[in-house]
Amino acid sequence: MEKVKIGIVGLGRLGKRHAFNLANLVPKANLQAVCSLNEAELEWAKKELETPQLFLSFEDMLAHADIDAVWIASSSVFHASQAKTALEHGFHVFVEKPMGVTLQECAEIEHAVQNHQDQVFLVGFVRRFDPSYRYAKELVATGAIGTPFLVRSQTCDLDEYAEFQLEFVKTGGGIFLDMNVHDIDLARWFIGSEIKEIYAKGASYVHPEFAKLGDADNTVCLATFENGAMAILSASRTAFHGHDTHTEIVGSKGILKIGMTPRRNRVEVFDSMGVHSDCIRDFYERFEEGFIAEAREFIECIIEGRKPEIKARDGTAATRIGMAMTESFKKGKVVYM
Ligand SMILES: NC(=O)c1ccc[n+]([C@@H]2O[C@H](COP(=O)([O-])OP(=O)(O)OC[C@H]3O[C@@H](n4cnc5c(N)ncnc54)[C@H](O)[C@@H]3O)[C@@H](O)[C@H]2O)c1
């Protein structure tokens, strides 16, 4: 196979970016079909991507599109059922995070992946494809900071997106599953052990609407791993300066700090206001290279008959831990995994 023919489902805030990347920035991908519930988004695809096949129904796309692989960027609540159906129809599958919003769904995906070993399956933990996180991983592997024993990681979104996120909370699994799922995956990746104990706190300090939905706008969680390591994972929907995702990995011989100051670039302005820099605005601006790299990896795995490093069980583990964080936050007690 020289090129992989792809059908994408979901053309929202992120799906449009994925579709653009697959159509323009992934040389061995051929974006053949797009699917969305929203006709205006399909019109956008027709105009901007010149995609030949447009579908309002996922099932119709699977039945009628000329594709080898399915790229799932729909709302989180549909990820698992669409991934499972696509695998069962013989397609390679990329699925955005979270892989599922219940453990039953995750188990069904793992089962489907197990039963379709010849198909590539990848969960979109994009930070693992970011050049800085990859470099940090290489440094840890060479022993540069000794044995890592603490991961501090946060995901913070601009306050102006809070209104959009209110809608998201209703089906996306809440702040821990939607936002911290990335930090959970990173912590597991860097520590190389499983989380066994969790204590999560949170509240709605700026937007009481989140509390009314049983969610929070700012959270923090302390976790411990089976090997004795620790993690402090936090999330915020109320950053006023910009998108501020960063991670520290503390080891027995040193510390790695990844993206601690979310500067847009290396320019500092010295003027009557003092010294200042522009800030990164959103997750896409921060992780653009990672989004392109994960798409290339998915396509190359299919062409080369390789399996990605990220497994379905990583998707399950992240969902399990995100759900345990939610339970701890809601019940106000420590959760043992
Ligand atoms: N990796 C990341 O950093 C990251 C960042 C943002 C969003 N996401 C994930 O990407 C997914 C999409 O997020 P978004 O912000 O683009 O959401 P969105 O609400 O803007 O878009 C959702 C899209 O899915 C389509 N859709 C929903 N249900 C569908 C169905 N049953 N059949 C066909 N189409 C359907 C909608 O028409 C829309 O095009 C979410 O699961 C989210 O968690 C990941």
C-alpha cells in the first residue's frame, strides 16, 4: 500500500485540524471521506479540503466510502462505539482521547483490537508525539535524571473557552477525564508503573455553572504508583494568560521541566509596561507538531505493518484513572485502584 485512504468522523474544533493535516501535511494519507452531524461542517470540508465523499452518518461512511482507515474525532461519548464498529468492519482505527468514557466500553475496544490483530489501532495521546516530551522521555531512558519518582503535570485552558467546555462536560466525562487524561498518560509513561491510589480535590472558583453539573473549574490530584513514585496532576479551565500545559519530572539525580513558561515564541517586548511576551492561546497552538507527528505515525504504522507504541490498554488505564479521580473528587475520599 503506497497511500492510506482515510475517512474522518467529527469536524469540530479539533476534527477540522485533523482533517486539514490528513489532507495536506501527511504525505502518505489520502483523505477520501468526511463525516459530521453538522451540514455546515461538511460544506467546509467540501470547500477547503476538496474531499470527494461527504457523510451525515457514520454507518453510511463505513458502508459506502472507499477507505482503509477511520479517524475518530467525534464527541467523546461516541469514541468507543465508533472505534469498535470500525474495527469490526476491518478498518484501521485512530481514536481521539478519551478512548472510552466507561470501563465497559474500554474493555469492548480491547477485545475488538485483540480480535483484529492485523489492523492498526492508535489512541490520540498527542503529548507523546510532541518533540519536547519525546526528548524528555529519551533523557529519562538514558538515566539523565536518575530514577524518576515524581511527576507534576498540569493542563490549563483559557477562561474564554469555559462556555464551550460547559457543553462538553455533559457528555465528555468531566474535567478529569477530558483534561487530565493527558497528564495521566504522561505520568504512567514517564514513571513506567501503574497508579494505585488517588486523592482528588476541586471546586468551581470562577464559574459556578460547573458545580451545578457536578464538575469543577479547577482541580488537583495526588496519586501514588505501585513502584512508590508519586504524581500531582492539576487542571484549570480559568487561565487568563493563555493555554498553560507543563510537566516536571523529578528524579533521584535531576529534574526535567517541560514547557514551564507558555511563551508563544522567543520574543520579549521591553516597553513602558515592562518586559513581556505573548502567550500560547490554545492546545492546538501548543501541540501542533505533535498532532501532525501522530497522524504520520498512524499512517506509517499501516504502510509498514507496524504496531504503535501506545496500546488500547493505555487508553483503558487513562480512563480508569480519570474515573477514579472523578470518584475521589465527588466522594471526598481516597480511591484505591
Ligand atoms: N488530543 C487533544 O488534545 C484534544 C483536544 C481537543 C479535543 N479532543 C477530543 O476530540 C474530540 C472532539 O473535540 P472537539 O473539540 O472537536 O468537539 P466538537 O464538539 O467541536 O466537535 C465534535 C464533532 O463531532 C461530530 N459528531 C459528534 N457525534 C457524532 C456522531 N455520532 N456521528 C458523526 N459525527 C459526530 C460533530 O458533528 C462535530 O463535528 C473530543 O473527544 C475531545 O475530547 C482532543
